Amino acid sequence: MTMSDYPCGLAAAVPIARASRWHGFHANRSGAPTAEWATPPEFFRKLDRRYQFTLDPCATPENAKCAVFFTREIDGLAQDWGTHRVFCNPPYGREIGKWARKCWEASQRGALVVLLAPAKTDTRWFQDWVNGKAKVTFVRGRLRFGDAAFGAPFASMVAVYLPYRHATLICARCGKPFVARGDARTCSNACRQGAYRERKRYT
């Protein structure tokens, strides 16, 4: 088994020699390496009081934080997060970049997403999918995940991706209302082309 076989929730046990190359692994209760770092309950409750989460896309039935959740079998990366208020504490192996990207993409479709992840600011996934795209707060101290006796060997961060709000505008050519992205001024290609022809006529 490889990490790619487990895109969501509890990661599979992998050989110790291979896992040692991955910064995201630690020993679980049975001593096997895992990329799952269970969210500290009190830390989650503080976030939940503020954001009122409705979806946990990286869960097992035993540790799900919300009534609606996706397991590794369902694969949260492949699901539509809709307009949920999402708490995402993904596996910390090499798949984490895909989760950061999913968080941003889901926010562009209307979801509010809170990502709990290692504060690896020098990584490509942080620069590509967190920096400049989310509001980042660095956690003071080290979180103690799951039933660990000690704090994690890395600092943590909370990245909040606000939902992209579609603006309702009036088409500059036909006068009808439409839902726009970015700086669009017309409701369709036909109106855009018509507006362009009119501008050409008077210039």
C-alpha cells in the first residue's frame, strides 16, 4: 500500500523504513506509522464555536467532527464541498498539497474552509495554495494531537479560506441582472461581442 491509496482520513500503516522519509508520519497507538494527527478536542471546540462547521472531509466514523463527513473510502478530494462550513485536518503526508489546493478551490465555489496543517511556510504547497489565498494564524506552542504524550514535533497553523462571493451586476448592454465573476460587465458572449461592436462603431 502507498499513501496514494489513502487520499482521505486515516492513513494506512506503511513500512517503518519508508515512513522515516516522510515528515508527516508518527507512530499511532499500535506503534505503526500513520499520517493521521487527530485534532485536539478543545482546540477544535474553540474553532467550532466561531465557525460552526458542517463538514469534516478527512474523517473516520470514530473521529468525525461533524454530522456530515467523508472517509478515505468516499475520498473527500473527489467530493463537492458545496457551501459547507468545512473543517479540514488532512493527513500530513505528501498528499497534503492536494488538500490545500482543494481547500482553496472549494472556497472559490462558495465554501468556507478552515485548514489545520503544519506551518511549513517553505513548502511548495504553502506558497501555491495558502500564501495570499487564506488568512493564516500561527498556533502558539505545539499542539498535542490525539492521545500523544507530548506536543507535535512541528508548529501548526490555521488557514481560513473565505467563500468567494459572486456579485449580482447589471449587464452593460442588455440591462439584465447576472451573477458575475471578477470584473465581467456583460452577461453573455453575445452581449460582450455586441458591446465591443458598439464601442468600435463610435471610436
